[in-house]
Amino acid sequence: MKTPVKSHNTDNVVDFFSGKSFSELHDERFIRLSPELDGLEMLYSNESNPDKLFSLKILCWGLRANGDVVGLVPWLNDIVACTDVFDPLNGQWEGYYDAGIDEVFFDAPMHKIIELETAAEYYELECENDDDVVQELPDTIGTHAVLANETTHQLTLVEVVSWRLLHDGNIYGMLTDAEKVISTPVLPGDECLYPAQLHDEFRYFFQHQIANKIKAEDPEALAAISMLVEEGH
């Protein structure tokens, strides 16, 4: 793989939110994704239950421009690297988990590293714009987005169809605009899809277990999502 060339002009310019230089952020952007199809999970803990570990299905593995490979999960209002999950209240990363063999590990599987590096070299793209689409993967873990209408105070759950990786490294969960559907099923790349994170009413992502509880109007789930939406407003 080609080694990214750092720009000395931006090494001293720091991003306000991350505290990292723009050259560091450039090197950490995602350049290739690979779906997780064997059920591997992320383990995390939180302050509310200090003696317990919780798990989330890993959506995919991502190759950064600097060569690092990490698992990715929909987390609160974005998709993030498992290793970057660090919020004592909501959760912090504790490792990866293979339920099939009951094993905890801390580095990406070698077969995923090889797959991603090989694919990135083979499919090396020449993109002109930051928003050029590099890849689009179907959602395989039942992710839903919560949309909140401030006028009607109504919450809507929408299934995430796919995840779109752009040339600038951003990854967006793609939702269906029902008014623009021409044919079904709606597949990745369809023109009726739009990015959840750029929608004014978007609040959070949830995997299907929580989404199903919300759909069934489970009191605890509804109370939790209402609290999150109010805090995130």
C-alpha cells in the first residue's frame, strides 16, 4: 500500500473537537471497509454496571489510511471505531469477542487485515471530490435510526439500508426516502437513499434488539429513548 504523504502546512493546525492535527486526521480516515459476517462483537462497560460487560454486533472492519484496522459499530449518533468508544457513562471499549469460541481479543483478525489491505490495493481509486463514493455496504445487523420531529414530538424508527464510505473517510448510514422509491427492494446505491447523520431530525442509531423493544412500545425502552432524545437536543 502507498504510504500517505503528510502535509507540513497542516501539521500545526489542530482540529478543535478532536485535538488532533489535520494531518493526523487525514491519516486516520477510513479508505476501505469489509463487512463482518461471522458474528464477532464489541465488548464494552459503563459506570452504571461496573461488574458487567455488554456486547454489540460489529458492523464491519475498516482500514485507515495509516494502515490500522479496527472494528466499527453504530454508536449513539454516528458509526465509530470500537477502540474509540470511550464514554464512562454510556460505555467504553473493553475488547472484541468471538462468541463461537468464547474468546476475547484486542486486535483485528488477521484474515480481515489481509482482506482489507489486498482490496485497497486492488481497488485503488482516483477520486476528485471528498464526497465521491468509495464503497457502500448493506447493513447486516439490523440497525435503525431514530428521527425526532420537533413539531409533532413524534419519534420515527427507520431501518438503515446501507453504509456509504466517502473519499474523505466519512461513513454515513443510508435511509430510505419513501417518496422517492421507484422499485423495491431498496438496495445499496439506490437514488432514494439519504444519509441519516445529515438529516435535521436524526438523533441516534440502535441495533435491532432495542429497535424491536421500541416498536413493541416497551416502557423502559421508550423512557430511555425519550431521555436520550431530550439530552441530545
